[in-house]
Amino acid sequence: MVEDEASGSSDGPKINPYKMGTYDLVRMRINKLMEKPDVPVVIPESSRKKQPKAPPDFVRNVWGSAAGVGSGDFHIYRGIRRREYARLEFIEQQAKEVRP
């Protein structure tokens, strides 16, 4: 009986000796997908299109033409610009879907 426990031939479920992290979970999922490389992977498309937030009615961070803008303001400007471009692109895509 002691020999069976030492050899690991028990009939019970196998217990993982350590807690799996994010890396281990991703590795396990990739290995599972790679076991059957001939089976196509189904990637579902988004059922709804995410509408960007409306532009604010009042912009609190307004830059003037005077010098002295800090380096942190660039990141604020970049975020505002990115959101505005995403909003304009969304509006153009909606217009293309309506027109054809």
C-alpha cells in the first residue's frame, strides 16, 4: 500500500502541485489548440459595434498659445486626439454602411 502511494499509481484525480499563473493558463490553451492543427479555430465576431463616447460639452484642459506647457500635457492631448479620431472613424463607417 505504501508502494502504491509512492509510485503515484492512485486512481484518484491528478492534483496540480502548484497554482497555475496567467502564463501557465495561456500555455495550456495554446498547447490544446496545437494538438489538432488541422481543425480550424472559430473566432466569433463582435455582435455589436461599440459606439465611442460623445465629446465633452465643456473641455477643462484648454491650451493657450503661450509657452510653458508641461510635458504631462502632451499625454492628455494625445488621448483627446486619439478619442476624436476614433469617433470620426466610427461616424464615417456608419455613413458608408448607410450609403451603399
